[in-house]
Amino acid sequence: MEAWSSLLNGFAAALTPYNLLFALIGSIAGTLVGVLPGLGPTAAIAMLLPLASHLDPAPAIIMMAAIYYGAMYGGSTTSILVNIPGEASSVPTAMEGYQLNLQGRGGPALGISALASFAAGTMGVVGLTFFAPVLSRTALAFGPPEYFALTFLGLSLVVSLSGRDLGKGLLSALLGLLTAAIGLDPLTGVARLTFGSMELMAGIDFVPIIMGLFAISEILTNAEKETKCILEAKRIEWLPTWQDIKDTWAATTRSGVIGFLAGLIPGCSPAVTSFMVYDLEKRFSKHPERFGKGAMDAVAAVEGSNNATASGGFVPLFAFGIPSGPALAVLLGGFLMYGLQPGPRLMQEQPALLWTIIASMYIGNVMLLVLNLPLVGLWARMALIPFPILGPMIAVFTLIGAYSLRHSFFDLWISLIFGVVGYLMRKFDFPVAPMVLATVLAKLMETSFMQSLVLSKGSPLIFFTRPISIAFIVLTAVSVVSGTLLRRKARAQQVELEESDS
Amino acid sequence: MRRSNRWYHIVLIVSVALALGLGGPCMAQDKPYPTKSITYLVTFDPGGQSDREARRQQPLLEKSLGQKVIVDYKVGGGGALGWSELVRSQPDGYLMAGINIPHIILQPLQQQTGYTTEQIVPVAIFQRTPLALAVLKTAPYKDIKEFLAAAKDKPADISIGGSGTFSGHHVATLRLQKLAGTKFNYVPFTGAAPQITAFLGGHVNAVFGNSDDLVKHADSIRVLAVADDQRFFGFPDTPTFKESGVDMVESIDRGIGLPPKTPDAIVKKLEAAFLQIAKDPGIQEQMKKEGFVPLALGHQESKAHIEKMTAVYKDIVKDIKK
């Protein structure tokens, strides 16, 4: 009950016109940042830090937080419309949403992702409001062996993401792991696969890779086919129907819970969560055959989970001052600029400030929904642009996005090279998703594996003697076995279909 | 032939134009440095200690230099990417970079990094974060003596978490091992945030942490000893290593550096600007509150400090590489 009265006080403070204004500015900036590929919330919050220092702590942090969760709304836009996932967490959205767009259902996909973002994001804030004290210790329960087991479970998704040929999927994942190994060893700092190049020493960022694999290769494929217009359907829908909402609410709810719980674990990036909920929905779905060809419930689940993870990330931040990703690290920097150190002491000394921020997150989510929904129909019309004009536009936006990330020309080359790699992979029917997943997981997987073995002095038993770790390993085994069985079943059905066809 | 001739002319014209263009600023030399905006390169992620310090200095530098100061980032390779860009830049005073010691000493000692320690011209060092050894409040060791006794009892049994290999934390652990005559199990992490998280969760027995990171978690940890000459104001009851009979001083120092061959006048001008900020009592108070020890070393002192530490680390690295 204490939470209720604190929350009400928080609302009273957050609803002052001044604080509302900054929540709105943050929401608009967040939406913009989310829509533009490459430019992420981390850079946006960092750019606004000096500006924020002229404000009081409450409006400044309200604004920066709104940029952070607001960016999660916009992330789906370019994925669905033009197959540019601006960050790794939108990759499954691009896989399904872009197919929907080709079928003339880009509008509904955008609408559903805004609604799912709102619903799951708000669920995450509810979790933050009422369960933070109980769940905050989750962050501390994860040591190196637990992280390794978690990434191990993540990598097992390769089985279900592999498409028709498991061998090709595994090769694709291997290529991803190899790419991620380029640069300095994250623990020892030794240069690997850099061939003396300073640029390679900094490692290859996965955003240019993803943009190349998806957007650039999409352009190349369409150029080859001499596509006139990306729309394949005659009939176009602009907005989601009640049926769409009915079909996706269960997926949204599940992803909200999972996303929030994953947000409690610092270091578990939203990309891992979005692949996990994608896989889970494929198993829960009544029509798993639609996955890969445009599944609306997948879009809802993935976009919802991003937002819930964003809200969940505030739990370890407020409880211990632990940032769960680069964007929250910058936000933490914002707190520190005011001499505020998030942690147990801040909870006691300045509860009013924290509750104001939490209350503002409810308000911010409503603002974001209102901002995003009217834009849906407008965005969806992009699909009508003839491809000879749209294609070059996509290329320009992709390259600007790849460049803006680290201001490096090298990253432009990376996305072009991976554009060709992606084109070849499509041509020879290699699935791209396992490669992306492996690239995202590689660093955490490697470091946690090494750290665990240092802790255990070389004994792999450490992974099997700790409860959370063993639980994940059992889940991995279940996931691999059931995934393989599902593949068999799907293949048998397909054979049957082909036979009955003839 | 004719075609290539024409190209030759074009190249000639362009290069003459370029030469004139570059010559331009030289002719306008009567205006004193700086005549345009200065880039302040941060080699670590935004929001980190180096970035926050740059942000704190930015408006004050703009005031005293009379030009815009733009904070820019070149992140990667533990700072190496930014520093190798620094030493390749024009020595005209319009690009300066935050420098960290021991990073700029240890990285080139480990492998080819695209820069050498000597290439960087230090302007000033303005901040120190002493390293300290800490355990959780729930740990059985009440002080450094008990801790070292336990370590000697069971060598290599106690794990110490730190950030990175060939880093200040790693070197501190190795020095403590040597001086105390025992072994620890050093566990590297990819940064301060994962290191402290694992420590608070009890996944490592102890950490070598930066003073500012430890101050944040003062409620749940016990700091056993500080690796500085004097006691650290944040933990006044904690002895130094020296007091405890372990002659070890280990810290991370932050400053600012310029490309090699930067003219003295420019170094002097920037040195004055940075020292003015570093000596400001208000700024020093802010730094202390955040767990940093304010410093104000000028160009010569910084250079001497870096040379001294280079000699110390060369010996230690010889031991690691053995």
C-alpha cells in the first residue's frame, strides 16, 4: 500500500506542466531517435546531457528516461517498412514485419507494434512500481556461470531459427561467432584477427553488420529482380483491425512478463530477449507455419518485449546503481552529474524524485502511443513509393545510420561488405538470423565462459552445480530436443502436403 | 598522352589551391591560438568517468579559451583507438584527448597499439582514483592482515575481481601477490559495472576497485586497504597498504594529452586553462564528493610522473610476460 501512496505523490509531481513538457520532449526525441537507424538512445542521451545540466534533476531525468524507452517504440518503423533493423533487438521484427509490409499489411504491423509497445511497456512500469524491492536481487544472483548458461540457451535458438537446413543454420551461426571474435579479446585485450589494422582492433560493431545483412542485401536482391514496387498485394490495409488486436494480445502479455524479467538481469541485452520471445511465440502459436512469412503475433511479442525490458532495466539501476546497458549507463551519468547516486541510499533519501520518475514513465508511455499511432498510416504509405526511388533512399539511410554510430567510414564498408554477404546468403539459401543471434551473444558468452573457468580453476562442473545455471542448461537441452522434433514434424507435414498436391 | 596531361594539370591546380588553402592560417598568424573550436576527444563511452570530467570542464574551458570546445568520442580497444588517432593528428592544438594512466603505459607494453607512451604530450593531470581492496560486509576478513593471512593459508583460493587484463586492477593484484608472498585467483571483467555487480552478488571474494566505484557502495562493502600514499577521505578509517606493511601505490590518473611535436606555446596555453579549473576549490569539492582525488599537475610534472610510472610498470610487465 505504501507503493500506492508514493506513486500517487509521484503522479502529482510528474503532472506539473513543467515536468509534462520534458516528458513530451523526451518522448518526441525518443521516437525520432528510434526511427532513425543507427542513431540510438545512447548517443541521444549523451548529446542532451550538457543541456540537461541546466535543468533541475527531475525534469532532466524524466526527459532522458523518456528518450530511452521512447526509442524502443520507433525501432520497429524502419524494420517493418524497409527491412532496416536499426538495432539488433529489432531483427525479428524485420524478419516478420517486412513480410507483412510486402503483403500490404505494413500499417497494421506498425499499429500493432505501437500498441504492443505501450501495453508491454506499461506492464514493465507496473512491475517496476510494485515488484522492484522483491525482484531487485535478481541482478546480483547472476554471476559468470549463470550468464554463460543464459547465452547457451540463447544460442540453442539457432535450431529453430535455421529454416529448412540445420547445417546451413549452424554454419551461419559459426560465421557470426567468428565475426564477433575480431578485435581485442574482451578480457585479455590481446588483438585477434585484426591483421595489424587499427580499425579492426576496435572490433566490428554489430549494427552495421545487421544493416548490411538486411537492408543492403534486400536492395541488391530487388535490383536483381528489377522490382518496380515492393508491394506484392493489391489490397492495402492502413490500420490494425480488432481481429489483429485479438490475435496478438496474448503474445503481447507473455512478452511483457518475459521482457520485464529479462530487464532485471544486467548484461542481458534486449536483442537476446527479442530472439527468445520470438522463438517462444513460434512454439505457442496456433499457426507456426506463418513465421518467416509475416506473423503478426511475432511482431507484437518482439516489440512488446523490447519495451518491457527497457522498463525492467530501471530496477537494478534504482536498486543498486547498476546500468544494464550503454544507454542506461549514460542515464546513470546523468544522475551522477547532479550528485545523485542511485542505490539503496537514494531510495531512502530522495524517494520523491524516484517516484516522480516512475510516475512519468506511465505518462510517457501514453504520450508515445498518442504520438505513434497517427503516424502509422503515413509511414505505411512509403510502401507505395516505386522501388527505383525507394531503393536508393534505403541505401542512403542505411549508410548514414551505419556511419553515425561511431563516425567511422570503416563502418560504411562493413555494412556494404555484409550487404554482399547477406545477398550471397540469400542466394544460396542460408538463414541470416542465426548469424545475427551469434554475433549478439558472442561477447557475453565468451567472457562469462572464461570467467567461470577462472573461478572454478578450470572445472566445467561450475555450470552444473549452481541452481540458476543448471536450470538454464536443462532448458537448453529441452529447447534443442523439442526444436529438433518440431523440425521433423514440420518436414513430415510438408512432405505430406507436397504428396497430396500431386 | 593528352588525357593524362590534362589530369596532370588538374592535379597541379588542385594541389596549388590546397597549398594556398593550408597556407592561409599561417599568414593569419598574428591572431593568437585558439582561433577556432577545439575538439576534446573522450576515448571511453559517454557517461563514464572520463566523459563526465570532460563535460564538467567543457564550459569552463570555453570561458577561459574563448572558443567552443566540442566533446567527441572515439571508443574502442580500451582507449587505444582514440589515442592512436591522437598521435596521428595535426599538432596544432585543435585536437586533444583525455588520457588515462596506467592505460597509456600498459597498452603499448603489451602489444602494438598504434601509439607509444612517449608520443603523447601530456598537458595536465587533474584527477586520481586510488585503487582499494574491498570485500563484502558479510566476509569473514575484518582487516587486511586477516585477509592476507587467509590468502597465505590457501594460496590461489581467494578470487579478486578486476576490470580487464594488463589493467591497473590486474597489475595491483600481481603486485600484492608479490609483496605479500602469496597467490590470488584474478578474475577479469569487461568494465567497472559488471565487476562491481559480480562483487555485490558474491561471485568473487574481493575486488580491486576504483575509489569512486567503491564510495557508491560504501554501505554494503568493507574496504580493507587503500593503495595510496595517504588515507582516502572517503574511507577515513581504512589504512593504506603502506601502513599495513605492503609498499604499494596504485591508482588511475586522468589528464589531457596532445599529439607529438605540439608547439610549446599551445601546450602552455592549454596547461594554464586546465590547471585553472583543476585548482578551483568548487570543482575540487565536486570531485571529492564523487570519490575522486583532485590533482593539478602541469605539463612537466605530468611528464615526470608518466616516466616514473613507465619504469615501474616495465618491471612488473616483465614478470607477467615470463
